[in-house]
Amino acid sequence: MANTSARMLRLLSLLQTHRYWPGAELADRLEVSPRTLRRDVDRLRDLGYPVDANRGAAGGYQLQAGAAVPPLLLDDDEAVAIAVGLRTAAAGAVTGFEETSVRALAKVIQLLPPRLRKRIDALRAVTTPGVFGGGPTLDAAVLTTVALATRGEERLRFTYAPRERDASPRHVEPHRLVPLGRRWYLIAWDLDRADWRNFRLDRLTDPTPTGARFRPRDIPGGDPVAWLRSRIAAIPTRYDVAVTLQAPPAQVRAVVGHWGTVDPLPTDTPDATSCRLRMNVDDLSWPVMVLGVMGVPFTIESPEELRTRVRTTAELLLNGTT
């Protein structure tokens, strides 16, 4: 390999497998002399890559973990695997890593060649993320395009279809992406309506950065998450669920997550624990699932439809065991 830069990239790629490479084998793979290999290893060390070397006839090289994350060289399969894994994490498969996953996914997708993006799209088309609690499937391209425009403070155009309303074009200044309740929301200043709006990303299509930069505005109250929660709470829902459970509040919150609020209830004995779960939902499937997963005694306060749904589900499960 005559080109020094290309040869060093190839060397780094081989070392990043974290296997131990005998010097002779590594030199053969790179088609260079042992002396040239030693010089290339020294260049990598100068760039901050900690390469261990063992001298002698049986000596070799291995890349060790450093104090900082160096640039990574990935083959096609590795790049696709990382992008798919980050998309799953961004959808809520790993609680607490949604925003971090989106930032990383935006960087990865932005650098992938078209052939690898097609592979990722093909995988998405034939797979369904197994995220507990459900949730809409997000298009990785939509998510990363919006994330990049938000980070770059660049105005954005897209088509948006609100619930039970026709789709319409929007022109916004994206402020913040917020994961909430297994869904992703974009908080933005709507230029046509001259007001703050929130948009569910699964209802957003064809996002297109305009190239026009903007000076970020201050969100009312200063807290994007609190603002979004207040807006969602004001949206009328079909069912207002209230259930008391004989379980510690922390145990219930671990299952419910952002989908509801859990408040402790006073008890007659010091060691007794109970709490009240409240949820505002359009579909009773999720509350029924929560009650089944908890496996503790509960009392349904409202609505009556939930009592009927729980009884029907219980009968179906019992009939299935006979």
C-alpha cells in the first residue's frame, strides 16, 4: 500500500478489532516491511492512539483503550448495525438514552454513503421494534433530519398530519426534540402561526432544511419538557384512568414510565404500601397491560369501560388455559 494515509487508516481499522496482531502477519496484511509498520505505529501513537507492542521474533501489536474515544473505522456491516441499534434506543428501548441516541444517530446517518442508507431502510421496512409498551415506529431519516436542523438552528419545512385533521405544510424554527411517553416531539416556533407548537415526529413527513439560520427564542417558562407536558395535558383524551394498586409507588413508576402519574396513598399500617395511578389515554390496551404486568391487587376507580375491558381480557386468558 503505497499511500501512507490510506495505509494508516487500514492499520487503524485492523487494530480496532482489539485482537493481538503478530508483527509479521500485520505487515503482510498491509504489504509493507516490519520497519515501515513500526513507523506507522509510531505515527498512530503521536495521534493519541495507545498501541502496545511486544518486541522479539514473536512480537506484535494491540490497540488498548485510551483516555478519550478516538475516531472509529467501521466496515459496512458494523455501520449498519450501529445505526439500527441507535434507532431502536432512540425509540425508547433503553430508558434514559433516547436523546443521546438521537445525537449519535444523526452523526452516523449523516456520514453514511447512500448504499448503506438503503440497507438500513430495507431493514426498517421488514422489522418491527420490540419496545415494551408499544409506540409508533419512527423513520430514522425523519428523526435525524429534524435533529440536525435543530442542532444547527436551521429553519425547517415539513408536512404535518394532526390527529383527525388533514395534513398541511409547516415552516418552523426547531427548538428542541423531546422524548415523552414512547413518542418523540418537536417543539418549534411556527413561523406561519407566530406561536409555539409541538409536533409528533411519527406524524411528520418530508422534513427539509431550508438553509436559513435563525436566532433561538426563549421557550415560555424556560423548560421545554414542562412546556410540552402542559400542552399535552390540555389535549382532551377519550379515557381518564384512575386505579389504586397495592404496591409501592416506585414499583409502579418503573413499569408506567412517562405514560401516567403515580401518587402514594396514606395507609393505616406503617408497612403497608399503596398508590394511585392516573393515565389519560385514547386506548385502554396500555392500562390493561400495566395492570397485568404489575401482578398486584388493584381497584379500578374509573372509567367503567376499563372494568369491562379487564373482565373481558381475564375471561379470554382463562378460556385459553382450558
